[in-house]
Amino acid sequence: LRRQRQMCIRDRRITKLVQRVSSDFHHEYPTVDMPYVTTDAQVAMNMSLRSLTIGGVEGTGFALARTEEDQPYNVDLENVAVVSDVVTEVIRRS
């Protein structure tokens, strides 16, 4: 059970704040528990810093990650702008 708990690590406080802010911006983003992956957020959480990984999700992994379709022209620039605004507001409210 302990190993299973370590497989899906997330900072619940920052996740809730992102959900509140994105809802305030009328762009609600779902959260997804994913299998353990090493990200900068995971490293930061191990150092007791608030953090999360933001990314497109498809199925059980990051969308288009490590595929031929993982190209800059497949990035939704409007979505990037909204996420940037949400992150900026999360930082402001923190």
C-alpha cells in the first residue's frame, strides 16, 4: 500500500488553488492521477516546495509526448495563454 501511495504524488493544496482559479477564469481543467513520473514538480515536492505539473493528458500519459506528432505546430496557443494567466493568478494568490 505504501508503494502504491507513492506512485501518484500530488500537492493537494496547490491543485485545489489551480482548480479555483481556473474556475474563476471560466476554464475548468480536470486533474488526473497519473502513474509516477519524474518531473520538476516531483523533485520540488521532495524538497517540501509547493508544485505541480501542468500538461496535456491523453489516456494514461502526456498528450503526444515522445511521438512524431510532438511538434510545436500542434500546440494550442489560446490554451497556452489561458494556462499562463491561471498560473500567474495562482502565484499572485499564493
